[in-house]
Amino acid sequence: MGLPALEFSDCCLDSPLFRERLKSHEAELDKTNKFIKELIKDGKSLIAALKNLSSAKRKFADSLNDFKFRCIGDAETDDEICIAKSLQEFAAVLRNLEDERIRMIENASEVLITPLEKFRKEQIGAAKEAKKKYDKETEKYCGVLEKHLNLSSKKKESQLQEADSQVDVVRQHFYEVSLEYVFKVQEVQERKMFEFVEPLLAFLQGLFTFYHHGYELAKDFSDFKTELTISIQNTRNRFEGTRSEVESLMRKMKENPHEHKNISPYTMEGYLYVQEKRHFGTSWVKHYCTYQSDSKRITMVPFDQKSGGKGGEDEAIILKSCTRRKTDSIEKRFCFDVEAVDRPGVITMQALSEEDRRLWMEAMDGREPVYNSNKDNQTEGTAQLDNMGFSIVKKCIHAVETRGINEQGLYRIVGVNSRVQRLLSILMDPKSAETEDEISAEWEVKTITSALKTYLRMLPGPLMMYQFQRSFIKAAKLENQESRTSEIHSLIHRLPEKNRQMLQLLMNHLANVAKNHKQNLMTVANLGVVFGPTLMRPQEETVAAIMDIKFQNIVVEILIENHEKIFNTVPETPQSNCQLLLSRKRSMDSKPPSCSERPLTLFHTAQPSEKQENRNSIINSSLESVISSSNINSFLHSNSTPQSNMNSSDPDLEVVKPSRPNSLPQNPSPTSPLSPSWPMFSAPSSPMPTSSTSSDSSPIRSVAGLRVLFCLILLHCCFHIFSLHAFPLPFSEVLTLAQLALVTRLHHPIVTIQAQHRGKKHSDP
């Protein structure tokens, strides 16, 4: 039930019912007043709690922002970079959210606490003041009325009239106060419906604004959250593969640690106890020692493994001799004596075991230790990149694409090892290879996929080759995705032809598998995890190499995603046909360039004779135009016609017979070759390393360069002979021969150039 209305007409009567109704209104005002006081108190506590919560969240965000991930290896994958910056993203979101919370807290005091306190003080307080005044007037009116009624009727009429008028005045004043009080009570009751509720609504609106801001932040964060989720999943997949590899390496190290030593720059290294003489006797101090056989340098670092700290300064000596210490000459076991060139006396050292002493002794005698390189689990040498190898791979790919392209976990689920080995033995059997064109339907898809991966691991070297391992890894570590693709594109075209063809065959197949990832659940990232270690297995089995598996996976992902561009187009900086063939032939050679591989240089000497200067300028410009030409084929087609019936070892080159240059003199001076200014060819005095990018500007390389040099020197000698016998060969014919030698690089058989001079025919090979 609601409160009864207070009628103004009841103020004059002041009936008991009116008084009851007025008391109910007064009780409601007291209740509202107490509730508002409690509400203000709770609101202030809430604001304080929100401030503490905001402070705690800001501290949490600062902790997230200050922490930096450090991954194993010298570079990070895109997924690791995304995960590493996720903490800063989280911190930014939390800070943004807390900034909005602080604004809400600051507004809460203005929109909630202040209006409630104002309503309680101004409205309810005014009602209380009116009640006090009403009670006071009621008491006064009742007292005057009782006093007036007690007057005797025997009093004078004037006195009675004065008393009546006084009562009327008090009654009128009481009536006015009663009306004002009733009006105020009802006003407060009505005002509390909006002035009390409106601040609460404003506070809730602030809360809604805060939560809506959080919703907008969540929407903006959605894209990064999706990217981060994918990165976390990819990283987890890579971790599972890496963990199995590391665990396998750990088991191998446990079983036979000596067969899996890492290649070290030192001939021998390890802990030795060195005998040191003290005032109170001798002591044995533990040192970490390294030895290099080339320089015979021994470095000793005092180190305590228990405390993990150095016990003194490093010391280095030059080995003079090393002698095994007899067992009966010293109380300690496994000892040997070392004599130094730059230190008097004998240094006695104690090895950790008899085997350890033997290794130290062998190393210090100049014999290198035996390091075992990484051994693949499969037997190497049984698989080759020959016709049979291509046939096996094509059969496996055809079987997978026709039978199980949509099978879930394709290439991730492995087959039974015994069946895989049996299938491989059948496929690699020459007799069965000739009779069977396809893999029988009895073999499961997982057996076929495992056989394909196993065959690739059985190759003598990985399909993407050991010497390009670091180059591919460096390419995957580049920051720009476009530069990664471009660098890998260039490296792929440096692989041998068969490796590239096999890789193209495999990438086309994996792209088809990835297209059906909704059915087989094998995305490009998943295929990279599976085939990265297979196609780019490291030469040395180390933890650092295993940590690079994630970048191997990235390389494979790029190959799958861009297989059409990488394998069907040449790189952006194409090499000429001759240089591309030569670089493929030399792809196995990683040595620095020899003198024969450096580009030749022309040296000129000033001439006093104007005629001789003109001739030499013509010669030099003609030769330089041939030597510096970046496209030999364009020169051939513009200055020559094809020579028929000529065998060539270079399929990209044509044997041509250059035409006679019109700009050259027909009858040069017979004495001109004797001039000391005749241009000579020589190698530069400083080494000039060659690379794949510089091959375009240096067509004279390796053995071909030496042949051209020898040919030109021989021609120069012929000039001398011809001039001495007054039998000069026309210079244009000599220049033609030099150009032909440069162009064909002497890969062709003897080419005969006929030239007619003085009615006779001369030939020169």
C-alpha cells in the first residue's frame, strides 16, 4: 500500500486520522533519510574499492609491459614475435580499460554522492525543520487554546474579545504552519521519486559506459586475438616437434655421449685438475682447459662448478711437449705432464678418466680428435635423385592424391615402421619398379605418406642441401615477408637441377594437400612442421640446430604458398644462361674464389701516337663491350648469324660466326702489334670475391677465364710473328676471333674462321 494523501483541509481540523497519516509520512521520510545515508556510505566504499581495483590492475599491466620474451636462437618467427608482443598488447588494453574506469570513478562522486547528499540535506532536512516548527506551533496553539478556554465568563467583554482575537491569530498561524508542513512533506515524498533515483540511474549509466568501452576494446582486440590464437597453436605444434627432436638427441647423448660431440673450434677442451705448489704444500685446482693444435696454445680458466664462478685469472701457454705421468710416480691417477715454451718447469695435470687422458694426449701430440657428424636415423646412400627416385616419389604422390587427399592428419599420422620399410623395399626394387606403375591398393595412405617422408630422409643429403642450410635460415629470419620470399626464390634457383625438380614436384603436391585443409586438417603451417626437418635436416645434430627447426618450417610454408612463382619464374635479378649454368655446376663448391675465378682487368698506357691511340681506343671499346655485356645472347643475335652443324657442351649458347666490323681499319700497320701500348690482360692484385649477384658483370670465370686469357695472349704472339714476317693478319679477323672466344668461352670444338688476305686462305683454331 502507498502513503495516504494529506489534504490541506485536514490541517484546520487536525483530526487524529490526519495525525496518523502525517506520522506515516514522517516515518517514511526517516526511513528514506537513513537509507540515503547508508547508500552514500556504501557508494563511497564502492568508489574506494574501484580505485584500489584500478590501481591493482594498472600494476598488473605495468608488470606485463615490463616483461620481455627472449626466445632460443638469434631470430624469432612471426608467430614468436606475435606472442612476444602480446603481453604489451594485454597491458595496453588493461590500461585503456582502467583509464575509462578512472573517468567513471571521478564521475561517480559527482553524479551519485553529491546529489544524494544534497537531496538529504536540502529536502529531507527542510522537512525536518518544518516538522520542528509545526510541533512548536502545535504546542503553542494548544497552550493558548487551553488558557483561553479557562477564562471566566465574568471577565469584561473587552478582555474576552482580546483573548478571542489572540486565539484566532494563533490558530491562523498554526493553520499556516500546518499547511506549509504538509506541503513540504508531500513535496519531499514526490521529489524523492526523481531526485533520489536519478543519481542512481546516472551512476549505472556510467557503469554501462565503462562496460561498453570494454566491449569496444574487445571488438578492436578481436583481430589480434585471432592472430595470437593461430600463432600460439603454430608455436605449440612446432614445440611438439622440437621437443621430440631434443628428447631424441638427449637419449642418444645418454646412450653414447662420445658419438655426438659438437664440432668445436678447439682441438680438445674440458675440465682438468692442475697441480699448484703452495707454501703449505701442493693443491689441485680445477680448470676448464682448451687446446688448439695449430697454435699449440693451451688456455686454462680456473672455475668452480659448485659455485658457478671463476676462481682466478685466465692463463695461456704454448705447448712444448706432453708426457704421460707414470702411475708409480704420483699418488693421483690419470695424470700427465706438460712443458710450456714460455713458462719454466713442468705442469702436472689430472684428467677425469683414463679415456679422457688418452684424448688429451692424442690431441697434444697433434692428432685431431674424431668427431662424428650427424647420422640420420635412416641408412644413407640407398636413395638417390635418379629416375627411380623420381618414379617412387611420383607413385607416392599419385596414390595420396587419388586415395586419401582428404584423410585427416595426412602426413602427420605415421604408419607402422615394418610396413613402411617393406613398401620402400618393394618400391626400390628395380624388378618391381619396371613391372608396377602404381602402388597397390593394399597399402594404407599413412604407410605411403610415411614411405615418402622416409625416402626423402634416406637421400645422401637433404633435398635443400647442407651448404644452403644457413642461407635459407637467414632468409626466413628477414623481417619483411616479401624479402623472405624473394631471397628464398633466389636460393631455390641455385639448387642443382634434380633437387629443384624434386622439390617442385613435392611443393605442388603439398599445395594440393593444403587446399583441402578443411577436410584433412593439414594447413600450410602444419605441413611446414612435418616437412621442415625432412627437407632441411641439419648437418650437425645440436640443440641450436633443433631450435632453428621453426625457421625451416617457415621456409617450407613460403615454398608451399608461393610454389608457382618460385618454381615457374626466374628471380627478379636473373642471371644470364651461361652464368646460371655455371653457378649450378659450382653450387657444391663453397670455397672462396681462386685467382682463376677473379674477373680480368684491362690496363691501358698512354700513347704518343694519335693513330695508335685511335686504334687502341677502338680495340678497348670493342673488347670491353664484349666483356662487360650482361647478356651474351643479345650480342650474338645482334652481330652474328647461327653457325650450323656445331656441337656445344652448353645448350644455352649458339656457335656463331661474327660479322666483320665496319668501323675497324682494313689494313692496320704491320708494326702496330709491336707497340708497347698493346693492351694486356692481367688479374688484379687484390682478391675480388665472386658471388651469385656479381656473376652478370664477370662472364670470364674459372677455367673458361683462363682459356680466354691464354687465347688472347696466343693471338698477341701471333701478331708479333706475322709482323716480323711481313705477313699481317687483318685486325678485324683477330678481333672477331677474340670475340668468338669470349662468347663461346671455348666450350665448343675447334672453330675455324676463314679469312682471305692477299689471295690466300688462313685458318686459326
